[in-house]
Amino acid sequence: MSSFIMVLIIVLAVLVDFFWFDVDRKRWGWMKSWSKIQKMIFFVFFIALSLAIYFGLSTEYF
């Protein structure tokens, strides 16, 4: 359950920053010429990579 909460926090933080906090497009301005499909693919890969890193670092070493 705590893993799901961490993933949810990461995803929400990025999406809130993209849609709400960055109104001047200073942090995400490099994506302004991208289509909606390209932005969606970027966020899906970003979420997948974040999950892989989080779960990879949280596993115990054998």
C-alpha cells in the first residue's frame, strides 16, 4: 500500500506542476511544440521509469 501512495505522490506532483504551477511555461516550455500524443507518451515513460527506479531501489539485495 505504501508503494502505491509513493507512486501516486510522484505522478500527482509532476502533473500538478505541468498543468497548474507552471503557467509561464518556464520549466516545461521545451515541450510546447509537441503534440498531445507526444506529451502523453513522455509522461507514460516518465511514470514507468520512476516506478522502475523506485521499486529497484526499494528491493533488498541478495
